[in-house]
Amino acid sequence: MAGKKDLEQLRRRRRRKQRLVRATVGAFAWMGAAMLYYIGFSLFFDTPDEYELKHSTDRLRREYEELAARYDTLSRVLDHVVDRDRHVFRALFESDPYDFDAEYERKKAATYEEAFEKSTRQLALDLRERLAMLESGMQLLGDSYLDLQTRIDSAGTRNNNIPAIQPVINKQLTLLTASYGMRIHPFYKTLQSHQGVDYTVPEGSSVFATADGTVKEVADRNSTQGRTVVIDHGNGYETSYAHLSRIDVRKGQQVRRGDIIALSGDTGLSLAPHLHYEVRHNGMRVDPIHYFFMELSPTEYQRMIRIAQSGMQAFD
């Protein structure tokens, strides 16, 4: 009897073991099937989030392609405009225009290369030296500002008699084509002193008095300057406006800063319609760019200086 009981227990254990093995194998089989199903579903079908992400990526790709195409088109148009302007500049002045961007990039690259060659200690010393120079410059600038403010306060209404604006509307600072200094004469093709600034404005553009004053001269005919107006502002200042098409003031007339005194033109010895503007102080012609302080910010003033240093050719 004992032998039969032991045999029965052994069979029961074997059956339990077999059921456990089958259950384990079945579980692994189901897990494998589920993984295969998930992999297959993922390969052929997208979840809502994946679907949205993919389509969002497709939209971004299409927008990028459209923007890239527009950029290429605009770049070609800009290149054509630059080439056209260069051809016009060469035809008018028989020289190549000054390339600000290329010069700036060359200077920037040279600065970077110089910085890479220096040690960390040397860079720190250079930085400390530049900071000291900036602090010194700020102190001088502050002292200069206080002195200028004192002078302005003491000047009172006489400030209105100092040329302080541009004689034409030039908000974009793009109309100045020839500055004060040695420039190539448009007709003689020789280097001559150009003692004013030229603005390329369409014929008939308004010309403004740059300060309060009295009209000193009105010339309807002049072999070189064409129709010209000279205004005496007092305090040793005079301004001159040349190559005008029409004059709207008379000799002895009082004018205020901003008054329209004439219309620009192409009279006299002139290459193209423009305004030639001069500032004189105590009988000496000075650079008019330094007298635009009432309407130019420091950044705009620096830009105007860069334009003035481009070595452009005069129009008269």
C-alpha cells in the first residue's frame, strides 16, 4: 500500500511540474506573439501621436523648402541689383564701388586669427587694458558731455543758429554719395578737394535750411555751382546749397531751421541731379557731416562716417 501511495504522489508531482512548464512556455509564447504583433503594428501603422509628429515634420519640411526657394530667388534678385549698381557706378565714375562688407569681414577674420595665436594670459592682459581704456574714455566722454551741456545752456537761443540737420530728407542715410575731402572730379577725372557733401536726390526734391539765419546770396546763374543759396547764420556760420532747380527765398529774407528754401536740380557743372551742401565756419569750409548731430543717433553717425570714408567720386 505504501508503494502505491508513493507512486501516486510521484505522478501528481510530475503532472504539476508538466502543467507549470506548459504554463511558462505558454506565457513566453504569448509574450513573444505580443512583441511580434507590436513590432509588426509599429512597422505598418502609426499611433495618433506618431502620426501627428510625422505630418508635422512633413509640414515643416515643405515650409523649409518653400522658404529655401524664396531665399534663393531673393538672393538672385539681390545679386542682380548689386551687379546692376556696380555697372552703373563703373559707367558713371569709371571705378569700382567700395565694398564695406568685404572689408569688415576681412578685419573680423584678422582679429580672430590674432586672438587664436595669443595665450590665455595675454588675452586677459589685453582685456584688462581695453577695459582701462574704455573706463578712461567714458570719463573723458562724461566730462565732455558736461562741458557741452554747459555751453548749450549758456548759448540759449543761439543754438538755433548752428547748422544741425541735413538739408534733405535722408532717414535711411542712403542719399549721401560724396563726402568732404579729396575726391575724383567727375569731368576732369583728377583728384580735387571736395569741400562739401553731395546728396543724390531726384530733381525737384525739397531743400531745407539747416539753421536759423538770413539769406546772404541768391545766384540764379553760376558757371559751376548753378542756382545757389547762401545763408548767414551768425556766430561765424554760413551754409551753401548749390545746383538748385528753383529758389524759393530772396536775399535778406529771414529763414528758420527746417524751412523749405529751394528745390534740388542739375544746374551748373553737375554730373547728375543732386544737392551740393557746404558748411562754413569763420570763412573756412568744414565737414558738414559733423553738423548733423540734431537728427543722427550715435549709431547713425558712425554709419554716416563709414559712408563718408568710402572714397566715392563727387558729382560736381
